[in-house]
Amino acid sequence: MKPVKKAVIPVAGLGTRFLPATKAMPKEMLTIVDRPVVQYAVDEALEAGIEHIVFVTGRNKSAIEDYFDIQPELVETLKASNKTKQIEELERLQLRPGAVSFTRQQLPNGLGHAVWCARDIVGDEPFAILLPDMVSFGRRGCLAGAVELYEKTGGNVVTVEECDPTETDKYGIVGKGEKVGNGFVITDMVEKPKPAVAPSNYYINGRYILQPEIFELLGTQQRGAGNEIQLTDAMKRLSDTQAFHAAPFDGQMFDCGAKDGFIKANVAFALARSDIRDLVLGPIEAMVSGQQKRSDAA
Ligand code: UTP
């Protein structure tokens, strides 16, 4: 079984749910506490043993490339003012030279198409995909659980979480089969099924380990929902010939492509940080109880 060493992070979407902020700024550069959303995905990939990150970018996304580059003038300025802590933090976050690639999706034709654009850089080996706007919060990153299961099962692995059973029509849902290691065999994959016909309430939450045969299928994939080339449609075809397993995530995923998910993530990460928690906890509690009093009085 080949190990998973490369991860594709697609960042070419338009981010329409976050307009007007995304008119001039990539949604992947919005900050959770003090680092951009995309940094959390990179940290999670490295924690899971990934050695090479492939970004699929698009127009107006050059801030992401700049963010992952060295800024010599900034480092010199920090040195001159003895800001050692900040220099160390920038060095810690720096990706190794040659361990990051950028390729462009010329038109936002969908997630499946974005992944297909990375085919030459990934080559003939299994690879991970992380949707960066899904931000993982927990004891360990979501992708680490997928890699752990992959090492037992090989094949293809997606990570899942349980959703409210009445809301299956918002997600890609998988059917649950026999238990394997920390996960289970996937018996079915359905995009946004009505609750009455959903095979389970486990939804695919944005992390994948796929075999390279997916690229050939993506290359011939017809447009699906939203007139876009959908990754799930090609995965469903791949599941005719290859096994798929699900790794349930034991933490929580925040959908930071949506305003409420982004705000919740900021609160959760701020409260989990020892340097920020005490600064924000009291004021948040006071705001919430003030709000409660106002709505009780109304
Ligand atoms: P989303 O559907 O959440 O992204 O795609 P979006 O299209 O940017 O968002 P909205 O719905 O308009 O607000 C999940 C991930 O896939 C990337 C996005 O950048 C995001 O990280 N993506 C999506 C692409 O790279 N290319 C695409 O054509 C579509």
C-alpha cells in the first residue's frame, strides 16, 4: 500500500456565501483569531504526515501564494525591533522550499474540476484533499483519523460526521456498512437526500484520501448539481470498482465558508487559546446575558 504524502487544497472557489468580504479577498484568507483559515488546513495536513501541499488557486487568489512565501523585508524589520517571538512563529509556519506547489483552475467549474487540475502534480499515487473552509477543531485534526484508517484499509477514505437527521438534504450522505478499525465500510453515497430516503445521517465533512484513478473519472465527468463538475459524482463511479471507507471525526468541523460557522469557529478557537481565553470569555458571557435580559424584557 502506497503512503499518502501529497495533499490537494482547492482554493479557487468564488466564496459567494461570504460576499461582500470575498469581492476583493479570498475567503481562505479570512482570519480565525490571528491566522488565515487556510493555515489551519495546512497545519492539519502536516500533522497527518503530508509532505507536499498542492494548492489549486484561481484569479484574485494571489494573497494565498504571498502568504506562504518568505517576506524578507518583514523579517528584517522584525529583527531590527527585536521581535523574536514573531520571527520564530513565522519560521515555524514556513513550508519547506519545494514542498508546496500552485496550479490554477482557470474557471471555477466545481470542486471535481479543481481536483482534476492537480493531476499532473499528484501523479500516480494516493493523495489527500482538504476543503480549507471546513475547519477542524478537536483533540487532533480530522485528516489524521482518515490516514489512520487508510493504513488499515487502503483504498479510498472519506471523513464523516453525524448531522441532524432532518437535515440530510444539505449534505453528501454515506450509507453505513460493517465496522472496520476506527470507521466503517461505505455502502452508498447520495448527494443531498431527503431525510425519508437518506441511507444514514453521516455526512462527508471535507477530508478525503483518494486513489489516483479518480483523475481519469474526473476527466470524463459530466456536469452535475449547480452545473459544476462534482467530486462526489466521480467518487460514486470509482466506488463501482474500489472500496470506500468512512472515518468518523471525533471533533467538530466548522463550515467557515458560511457566516455562522466562521463566527462559531472564532469563538471556539479563541476560547481554546490560553493567551486569548481570559480576554474574551468574560465579555462574551456579558454580551450573551445582556442579550438574554433584553429579549426577556421585550
Ligand atoms: P465551496 O462550494 O464551499 O466554495 O467549495 P465556493 O464555491 O467558493 O463557495 P460559495 O458556495 O460560492 O460561497 C469548497 C472548496 O472548493 C473550492 C473552494 O475554494 C473551497 O475551498 N472550489 C470550489 C474550487 O477550488 N473550485 C471550484 O470551482 C469550486
